[in-house]
Amino acid sequence: MSTRTLAELAAELDGLVVGDAAVVIRGVAGIREAQAGDITFIANSRYDAYLTETKASAVICSRETRESPVPLLRVDNPYLAFQRIVRLFRPELFHAVPGTHASAVVDPTAVIGDGASIGANCVLESGARIGARTVLMPGCYVGVQSSIGEDGMVYPHVTIREECHIGDRVILHPGVVIGADGFGFAFDDGKYHKVPQVGSVVIGHDVEIGANTTVDRATTDATRIGDGTKIDNLVQIGHNVVIGKHCIIVSQVGISGSTHLEDYVVIGGQAGVAGHIRLGKGVKVAGQSGVTKSVPAGAEVFGTPAMALNLFKRMNVYLHKLPRLFDKAKSLEERLERLEASRLEQSKLEESRLEQSKLEQHAPKDKEAVR
């Protein structure tokens, strides 16, 4: 078992220890699950209350001043620092062996870079290219004329169809499908006819794509994903979609064909984005939203159809006030009805008095006429 003192971890992370720097750390855990010997972290001051509850031996936190009964390791980015420490105490269990497994089927025209690892039952078709030190775990398929760059990690049962091109240091989790046909059909003579999908998929460097996510090939040209973009599990990306650099797309998002996401767009879980629209740089789409039209750069939207987040918040406040407003409107309506009834009754009384007055004015003349 690997151990480190808090002082050693501080030196590795360029951090500052507040408290006992000699405390020995044996493992990592979340702040609520941590036990003696563990180090944990808080990334936001909202969770400072946990400092008095945690059983951890030390806590990684930001450089802000805070009171704590346990030793602190102050760093610039607590979340990133914790991820580095995780790998110190829990290193990768799988260690790829360079070379090609005997059960792999590799076309003679395929090119495999130095130090690459091709696992059991992988298939590399003609003209496929695998970059140096890239790992294909068992059961992966790389189609005709497709390529993967250097230092990639492709987990089991990933399918990369023909003429798809993937950059360096890309991570593809189990079950990812790159380059399936886009959903294109033309209706004629009472039935649907398949539109050939002859484009490709181009994925930049440092992209990570979660398990069972699909990226469809373009009808023509290419579906594109920019450098540094991170995509969660169970995401559907339609044909001819263009995703910029460093975007975040959370699980169960669906992006329809020919939509363009500029750089740094964030889309929350289960959101749907209609086709042929554009989300500007830095747009944030809240979870379960339905985006039906283009959104300008920097905007935050929520709801179905998606609207400006501030407007949605106002509408949500009004929504909660509806019962009270309904009761008030009903009370005012009843009051108005009573006032109308009273006014009508008053009008009838006035008419009656006027009629009586007329009768009284004519009565003396009638008596004089009789005499």
C-alpha cells in the first residue's frame, strides 16, 4: 500500500499545509465516505460545513482562509489536485502490452504505430491507421481507411466505421459508435427511401466520448468534433453536426443533424437540440431543455421551448403564484358581480322613482279636469 505524508503531497501539488504536515495519508475518498488515513477535498465553500463532520485525516481545499478541525492542503484547483492524488493511491489496473494479440484480424495494408496495443478479437480493415502508443482493448473495430492518432485509449467494443478520422489522445469508452449512417430518408410513392450517407466523422485532439454514445457520419462532407470537447454517455450526435472546441455535452443529449455548436458550449443532461440551428460561443443549455431555434453567444437557456434563463426563472415564480392569483381573480370577479347586481338594482329603483314622480306630476291636472 502506497503512503504519503501531507507535506509530501503538498510538495507534489505546489500546495500549502495548514495543520499537521506529518499526518500520513493512505487513501482517497469523498468527504462523506472518508475514514481515518484518507484525504478528501471540497471544491466549493458551500461545503465547508463538512469540515466538522468528515472523518478524513486531511482535506484539499482552495487557498481561501477557513477554519477546520482537520489539516488542510490549500491549492489553486482542489478538484484537479484531488484527481492527481487519486492516481497516486489508485493507479490504473489495466496495463496495455505493446503489440497485436494473436486473435486480432489485421488487414495487411493497415498501419500500426510504434508501441500501439491491439487487443484480442480486434478487427482493422484495409488502410486503417493506428497511431503510436494507442491502445485498442478487446473487440474493437476500425473500418476501411479510418485512422486514430497517437496516445489514444479505445475501450472494448468500440466501432469506428469507414473513413473516420480521430485525433491524438482521444478516449472512447465502451460501446461508442463512430460513423454510423445518419438518419436520412426521402418519402416517395408511399414509402421511405434511404439517402446514402457518404460523408465521414472528424474528431479533434484530446476529445473524450462516453459509453454507448453515437456520432453519425455526414450525408456529405463531415460530422466534426473540436479539440478538447468532452461528451458523456448515451449521447446522440446527428449527421453533419459541427461541435466546436472544449464543449461539454452531458448524458442523454440529442443533437439533430446539421446543427452547429461553437466553442465552449455546455448542454445539460437530457436536453434536445433541433436541427439546422446554431448555438453561439459559451452558450449554456440547462438539462431537459428543448432548443428549437438558434441561441446567441453567451446566453443561458432553459425550458421547452428553451428561453432565456432569467425569463424562465421569472415565469417559474409566476407559475407558483398562480393559485393565489386565481383565488384573487375569482374574489374580484365575485365582487364585480355583486357590484353589477347592486348597480342594476339601484338602476331599477331609480327608474321606479322616476316613474312614480311622473305619475305624481300628472295626478293634480287630472283632478282639475274632472271638476
